[in-house]
Amino acid sequence: MKRGTIFTTLLISIFLISLVSAEIIIIQQPSSLYNLDDTLTIPAIVKSTAPLSGILNMNLICNGIEENFYKNGISLTAGEEKLVEASLVLTKEAIQDLKGSCIIKAFVGGDFTLTNEFKISNLINIVLKTTQTDFNPEEQIIIEGEAVKENGKPANGFMDLTFLLNSGNSTENKTYQGTVNNGFFSISFSLPKETKAGQYSLGLNLYEKDSSGNLTNNGFANYDILVR
């Protein structure tokens, strides 16, 4: 075979190889909304019409910031397809501070596909059930309500209630702590006898933690009371 023919054949082979592309099909789109600590699962099929060897990556992209969460080698014969079930637990270690409007990008080499857009939230919605607003010093005050994450699931975590107390000739920051169980919280306390009459704004901070102790979902609400 002449040198020119060999060279031409080699160029054609390189050209044909460059045309080989992988088709990535997302077989289940993400839900429209997730809260931190939820698990996001992305099942996909990778198929190629020619032999393929490469790395399948999946990246989480939120508001233009990209973070890789899945990387695995993939090898296919011509016409072969492979099911890949990637998952991502939305912890701080995995996604850092990514949240808001997001998509998943799955790619092998220069071939890629994108999922539908979805939202990652860290919000806990608080609905106060207590209606009494006027209290006397030393009277028991009970603050209770419901805490539901934006994804509709009940919150389970902790709460801090803080306010500035005026008593006698001094002021001090008061903090009471409680828990949130299956979307319900209740905390009770009483004010000292020497509490000055007037309006007080109670700040409620509800939050969840992951297994590493990092703060995840949170919500805040104010509750105003009048001390007679």
C-alpha cells in the first residue's frame, strides 16, 4: 500500500472516530423542589453506535456555579447501552452553598444533556398557632406552631427564642431553647416579676442540622407580645 493511501486511510479513521458520539438519556427528571438534606436521584441511559470508552460526569449547576458530584468510567461496545443511577444527597459537604435555580449536566467528552430546571431551598415556613398576645409578669407564656419545609415535608430540628428583657433598671438578652418534632414546636416560659410593662418582640429561629452538625434548613418569625 502506498504511503499516501495509508495516510488517507488514517485521516478517514480519525475523522470517523471524531464522529462517534454518546447519547445520554435522562429517564427520570428531578422533582421541581428540594430542601437541603434531600436526596436527588438521576437515572440515565448512555448509548453509543460505535465503541466508546470515557468518563461519565454529572455536575450540579446553580445560578452559574458548577460542582461535580458523579464521575465514573464507562466502556461500551457498538450499539450497547448502560443504565447509570447517580444520586446526590444535598448536604453542605456535597454542594457547598449551592441553592436556588439549578440543573444537572451529564456529559461524556463533548456530548452532554441537561435536566429540567429545579429549585434547591433551605427555607422552613413557620405558622404560629398561639393567639394570646397580652401577658402579666410571672404568667406562663406558651408559644407553639407548625414548621414545614418548602418541599412540603415537616421539619425536625431545634428552635431558639430570643428577646430583649427590660426588668428593674437593666436590660438583658433572654434565650429559650426547644425542639421541633415532626413539624410541631412548643416552648413555654414566664417573665420575672420585675419585668417592665410594654411591648416585646420575640424572635423565633427554627433550624435543622445534618449528620455532621452543619446548619441546613432554617426559618425565622417574630411574635409581638404586650406585658401589662
